Amino acid sequence: MTRIAAMFALAMLVFSSASASPAAFSQASTLPAQLTDQEFWRLVTDFSEPSGDYAFQNFVSNEITIQRIIPPTKRAIKPGGVYIGVGPEQNFTYASALQSKMAFVVDIRRQNMLLHLMYKALFEMSANRAEFMMNLFSRNRPGYVDERTNVAQTFDLFLRMPADPRLEARTAAAIKATLARHGFNLPQEDLAKIDYIHEVFFKGGPAIAYDFMSESPATGTPYPTYLVMMNSTDATGQNWSFLATEDNYQFVREMQRRNMIVPLVGDFAGPKALHSVAEYLKGHNTNVAAFYVSNVETYLKNSEKLQTFYASVAAMPYDESSILMRFVAHGSNPPMPWWRDSISHQSLVSRISDLANQVKAGVPLAYPAILTPLKDPATIDVP
């Protein structure tokens, strides 16, 4: 037996012993409405893995198409479910748009977990969108911005405000004080990293983009700025971003105040983080509603890691409404027949059950060939 075949057999063993079949939970979910600080921190520390390697900083997202798959995902999933994602702030947009009850953000970089802890403190400190932007970007709030000001106008007004070093210093201190009040035991190295992350946003301001103070992959077009990401829309023109409306912001803020957005350090092909989330959800009779994996598959170039990841997804508790969300770039040589050269990148959706059935069939899956049956979400609902 080859090493890859052996690893796939091991992944299949994990899947067969741990996976839940579709519609596995007929009993009511026992997911809590909120977590205590101690419960939240236990999940963060117990479920996380050691930090892994990743070439880029990823302070902000660069996936301008993320909102295109929100309408078909909302039509497919059941309300009030659990969302799992990866990366920085786009997870707030997805959690808000999908009205998630709980969210786990799993990323191989410890820095991303610390970024989300910084965000957690900022949400708790900021009573509304304008205060949040003031605290995130260290720009004093314009006097004529209130809860009714639309997101485009709000960003435009904040762009005109100069960065304030004194505000940045006060906010950085308040972030650490907020986390300390929760009792989160962070070493000095982590606290220094949170200071650094906040300083990046201070320097970048509302026009910060993926390549600001970061190595970034080559691209033929400029990366979208935070401003652009928060003003993007789905195909119908609706803006679902977490800063698009005060209601969207307050939804995420309330999740943060109830400790229901849990950031983890985890390798998607690792032995612990995704497995721990799956076991937690099974223990609470709860299925995954949506799992946003971005383009992680392109970084799992080792076939053994890819099979392990697919087995881990298939081992999640799911039903026929559970959705897998991807971001696919043209450079991945996507095999979908509807893909055109004019499409540089696209967000895609499929059912977790479809992937699980392929895993169960026992044939190792290859990326990007696995994308072949996926449809264009701009024209067709989830297949």
C-alpha cells in the first residue's frame, strides 16, 4: 500500500467512526445561548493547535466576491445555525448575513486568532458602527455621523479624518484591558502582537488592503480596500457586509458580547481543531449550517493533507441543508465548463453532503477536479 493510500485509508477510518449521517440530529439543539468567559477561553485554548506557517499576513480579506454566494446559501441553510470560517473580517459579514447562532473561526496562524480577539474587544467597546470605526482606525468620529448614515458616507467621512496617535494609544490600552477583564490569560508576546495588529489598522486607515504591511501574492489588479469590501454587494445590489447597516453591526456585536464567535488556531489538515469543533457540535445535537473554506484547498497541495481535510469536513455533523463555501481563483485552472477567462475569481457553493458522499465512496479526491459539477452562483441556486 502506498503512503498516500494508507493516509487516505486512515482518513476514511476517522470519517466512518466519527461522521454523522445527513439529518443526524432529530432532537432539539442544546447549543447554549451564550458562553461564560471561562467556557469561551476553554474552547479557544483546548481546541487550538500550534501556530503553523503561512506566507501572508492577511490582516484583511481580498475576496471581493464573497457576497455573491450569500443569497443561495441563505435559501439553503436552516436559520440560527453554526457557521465555521477562516480568515479575518469576512467572517463577520457571513455570520451576520446568515444569522448564525454561533461561529468558529479556524486559521492556521495564531496571529489571526489574536486579530479576532482584538476585534472582539473592539465590538464590545463600541456601541455602534461609528464608534467601531473610530476605535479600529484611530480616527476621531466626525460629528455628523450617526446610526442612520450609510456605510459609504461613513467611510468617506472617516477617510477625511487624520489618524490620531493619542486615540490609538488609548484604544490599544482599552483593548488589552477589555481582554484582561474577561480573564483571558494571554502572554506578553500575544499582547504585543495585538498592539502591532492595531497599529497596522491605525497606519492603514479605512483604505487598508490585503497588501498593506504584508507580503502578498502577485495580482494583475489592485486588492480591494476595507472600504470597498464593506461597500460590495451581491448580484442584486444588496450589501450584506457587517458594517452595511446598524442592525448588521449590532448582530455581530451581540454575538461577541455573548462569547459566541470563537477564534481558534488550527490547520485544516490538522488532527485537533476541526475534530474538536465537530465533537462539540455533536455533543450539542447541532449541525454545521455553513462552512466557509475560502481557497484553503489550494494550500493543501500535499495529497495526504487534502484527503485528511476532506475527511474532516465529511466528519462534521451536517444535513442536506449544510453548505460548503469556497473562493476560487482563475489561477487554480478551475474545470467548471461555465468558467470564462474574464472571470478572475469567484465564490462558489455546494452541499457538504455531496462532498461527504464522495468521501464515503472511498475514492481519493483531487483539487480542482472536485469543482467540476459546481454551478455559477450568479445564475443557479445551490445544486
